[in-house]
Amino acid sequence: MTRFGRPWFDDEAGPLVRPYAVTRGRTLGSGRELDMLTLVVTRSSTVPLRRPEPEYPEILRLCHIPQSVAEVSAVLRLPLAVTKILVGDLINDGHLNFRAPAGADTGPLDLSMLRSVLDGIRKL
């Protein structure tokens, strides 16, 4: 029970808006599968921001210097999946540039890398 003049919530209660409301119920991004180590940086663009949610301008403000998607997620205190969707929206709208982490282009069938790892393990 709350007392008169005291707020009925506190920092421990967490956000008052659920993550699915921030993404409007979307669970998948707008076409790009972003890694948590993907670097994003604000692009100098004259295109106006057409999204009304407060998270979008905050992401653009944070990304004036390159940030990983994980760093943006931590600063915004949003789940990583939600942040990936929001960042993907800004990339598709032309507000952010992105760069995949080094080595992300090697697929799971890169046998030469697997052989090198196996050789290294055998040498131990």
C-alpha cells in the first residue's frame, strides 16, 4: 500500500512499458539479422526521423560514436532482441550505418578454421 505523496513505483519495479509494446508486437527485425557485436553509427542524413517512439532518437544520440548493439541495449536497459529490432528499423530507414563483426562472414562450414582449431587443441 502506498502512502499519500509517495510514488507507487520505484526503480526496482522495472520499466512500465513491456518490451513487446516498444516493438509493436514484432519479434523479428525488418530483414537484417544483427549480431550483438555489430557496430552501428549515426549516419549524417537529412531524412527526418519518422518514428514517434522515444527509443529511436535515444539510439541515434548514443550512436554518434560507434557502439555495438549490445552496448546500445545495455544503455537503454532493453532486452537485446528488442534493441536489435529497433536498430534494424533505423538501419532500414537510412539513419544508421552498420558493420558486422570481423569473422561474421565465415559460415559454420568453414572447415579450414575448424581444422586449425582442432590442430591447436591437439598441440595442447
